[in-house]
Amino acid sequence: MIVFWDIDDTIYDRCDAFSSACDRFLNTPAMKKRAASAGDEAHFPPPDGRSIYRFCNKRGDEVFKASQTGEISMEEMYVYRYCKGFADAGILISPEEALLFQNIYEEQQKQISCTETMRSALRLSSERAEKTGILTNGPSGKQRGKIASLGIAPFLTEDLVLISGELGTDKPEKEIFLLAQERSGVPAKELLLIGDSLKNDIIPASAMGWNTVWFNRHHASAAGTGTIADETVDTEEELLQALFRILKPAVTL
């Protein structure tokens, strides 16, 4: 079997870096001064970073495709994502502040790391699967930077590292899954995708006949999707145990 991993919210919890960025951004003197001048001291600090993350993530999904096709710039995408997402959380920020937040967030993302449990899961994948690859959405530089920061390159087969920003197609489009299968050189039934997103990972991969593990790290609802992953796990420990079940050790005669 060949295993493909999503990166964001799968190999690492993107919300950790986002929450740290929120702490820095919302506690700057300028933001505190604005809260005071607006008479919002009683409501400061605002909602926790994980709540804001969910709002911004949803807003980002609304314009991700447009940013990938060049319909809007990446800066325009960040402004939309954060101005709308923070507003949904009850915090009004300017376009300039949205870009400032993105800069802070990018700095925090340079400090991401794998937990020992996730590293064990990746090691198991690299040892027991025929090959291990990446199937991720995002710009090339940022996603490759995350691979470097996470220190996971030794577990991967380089020609199976598929990044949407390098390919001109992104999940959940059928083309990127066909390309992954073509590069793998095996039938769909011998491919496994591990991802956090029903929309981008599990539903399209299942439709292609792949095996799937839904890592539901943030406890999303599957109601109304009509698709059930082969395995659903909520924690990294459960994911590791699922891989022990799925990836049987080779039998030597």
C-alpha cells in the first residue's frame, strides 16, 4: 500500500500556531488601545484563538480556489479571510491589520513541530507502506517550508510530494488525485489517504476508490455528507493504532 498524508491539521495542528499568533496580535498595544477607546475593556481579551481559527478557516475556504487560479491575489485572500473571520468573532480589523496578522501567523508557523506520537505514525507509514507521500493544498514555498519545519522529509518519497501550488490543480478536484495515482503506479485500492477534511480529502479520495482515514482532529460533523471513511479517529494516538491495524508488517518466508 502507498500512503498519502495531508499536512495542515493532519500532521500538525494548525490551530496551535494560529492561537499563538492571535495572542500576540490581539494583545499588541494598538489593539488594546482600540478596545479601550471603543469601551470594550469588559470584553477583552476577545474569543479564544481556536474560536477565531474556525471562523477564519471557513472564510478562507470561500476564496481559496480564487487565490489558486489567480482570480484574486494571495494578499486579497488574506484580507478577506481575516477581516471576515475576525468580524464573525466580533472583532473588526482593517485590511492592513489583516496582513499584519498573516505576517505574525507565518512567523509562528516556522516553529511548528511534530509530536512524538505523530512522528511514530509517520515512521510506521514509511516502514510498512511501500511508499509514503504528501497530498496538500497551498503555495509551494509555504508547504515545503512546513515539511522542513516539521522535519518529516526522511519519511517521504520525494516524487510523491504533491503540492497544489506546484501542480495547477488542488483538492478536492479529481485531477490531483489522478495525478497522485499515476505517480504511484498502483490501483486505487492500494492507495490510502490520511486527512482532516471531509470535503477536500475523504469524500474525493473515497469517490476515487482509495482507502481513507479521517483524522477528525477538530471534531467536525459528518452529518449530511453521505460518505463514511474506512477509519475515523479523533486523536493522534487513535491514528497510530489505526495504522498498526491497516499497515500489516511484511511476512518473510
